[in-house]
Amino acid sequence: MRREVKAFILSLAIGSLVLIVGGGNIMVQAQEAQQPKKQQTGLVEDWMDDFEACEDWRAASTCPIGETKIRKIPGKPHPIDDSGNEINYPDTITDDNGITHENKFVLGVKTYYLDRGYDRVEVFPPNEYIIRGKAKEVKVWALGRKFRHTLFIKLRDYKGAIHKIKIGRLDFWGWRELSVIIPGWLPQSPGYALLDKNLHFVSFFVESDLYEVPGTFYFYIDNFRVITDLSEFTGDTNIRDNW
């Protein structure tokens, strides 16, 4: 009888020790998983989308005829230098946040233009993307087919107003990195407080050119990034002035 009692007490002690050690390991692992990355300040290149999973993007056109759709196309940018030689674009890129992006797919858009100078196609993400910090510049790779149609970006400010900013014409052959500076007058987070007044990315859209021939139009984009200023977002980011 005493042996059975001793064996029971011993097993109970061992079980308690295992629970304590195991619980400690769980707590350590949880703390390691919750440890934030090094807080970033200054200008940071934030990736909005690398289009490796762009199946949920959608396209809408003003033209009632023809076919408008998006497709996830295998490929990556193939830029050309001034001598006409192809630049070896990397298969993977690690961004300023330590996230690695593969370059296996691009977003392709097919549409039809009939009314020159009026028709356009708009490309939407699954949901609006919130741009952290103060957006300074937008960058995106585009594959041009020598059409003079113009690429724009649509942003929404914290007041709900829509801003359409011209990125540039697609009147070139091959891949080119396009960029546009965000105007200083566009309302964004003020510098005196941590307010949730960030810009939202709404869509890309391409307007048809007045002097281009109507018909089917294709274009492709990849590696959409925003240069943003995080210098205001230092200190305690867990407590925000939005109540």
C-alpha cells in the first residue's frame, strides 16, 4: 500500500515538473513569436503587392463591348539598359521589412477601347490597401506595348475624397519602372499626433489616348511599392489618438 502511495506521489511530482517546464517553453516561444521587429524610421519602401497571388484582383471597363478581364501571368520584369542589353532582374527580393518576395507572376489586364480619349479600364485589388506613414512616392513596373494610353493611380484620403494621380504613359516597348511623387497638398497624417489619417490605395486605371486606334488593349504590371516616411511614427504606437 505504501509503495502504491509513493509511486502515485512520484508520478504526480514528475507530471507537475513536466507541466512547469512545458509551460515555460510555451511562454518563451510565444514571447519570441510576439517580439516586434526593429522599429523603422525615416523613408521605407513598403510593398503593396508583388502579384504572386493576384487571382482576386478584378477589372472593369467603360466600354460596353469587347472583353475585359485579368489574368495571373507567369513571368517577371525584364528591363533593358541603354545599350539594349537585358538586365538580370532577381528571382527574389527582400524588402525593408525583411519579407522576401518571389518574382514568378505578373498581373495581366485585357480590355477593349472604342471611344478614344474617354474609355478606360480600372483594376481593383481585393480590398483597399492602407498605406502606413506619409506616402512620398509610388513605384510600379509596367510592360508597355507602345500604345500612348496613360496609367493613373487612385488614392482615397481620410476625408473620403478620391485623388487621381497620373503615373505616366505606356508608350514604350518592354518593361519599365514607373514612378510618381505624391503631391504635398494631398491630406495625410499630420506630424503632431499619431492619428489614423493614412491614404488608401483604391485602384490603378488606364485612360485611352485620343489619338490611338480603337481595339483590344493589353497591359501588365508587377511589384507595386510605396516609398513612405515613418519618421513621425516613433514612440508608443500602441496608444493612438483616435478615440
